[in-house]
Amino acid sequence: MSIAEQFGNIGSEISRTAKWATRNPETSRAALYRALDLFDLMLDDPRHRQSVARLREIARAREVVVDLFDGSNQYGSTPEALQRYFDAYAAAARR
């Protein structure tokens, strides 16, 4: 998968995480863990290891997601802002 497809898939899990956060925390947490697993797979992908900038982008996105859903939200992120970020990758993957 391309990086756009991979980020698009993570965006789907982030959307689920946000959607279920107040209605079903267990389902929300499961979606968050799936998103984190996808991030970790991206970070381990040899294709991405060739670019420090790409690894930094992946790692920073992971950090912001964890900060929002399981941290103190020191970056002041919102689920909507994260969704817009990941939706841009999903749209690029569809082109």
C-alpha cells in the first residue's frame, strides 16, 4: 500500500475512535489500538525507513493521536482536525 492508503486506513480507525469515545469506550479503545498498530507497521516498513522526513511525519502523527485520545492533549488537537488530516491522505489515495 502507498503511504496515502496507509494513512487513509489509520484515519478510518481514528474516526471510529472518536465516534465511540463517549458511547462505548471499549470499542473506542479497540479502534485506537488498531490505529496504533497500523502506525507501528508503517514505522517498521522498510520503504519508509529510507526517508527521515517520512518517519518523522508518521511518528509525529502517532504522537498527536496518542496525545489526543490517551494523553493531556498538549497539542490542542481535536478529532475533527485529525480527521481532516487523514481524509486528505484518503482522498489522495483515491486519485
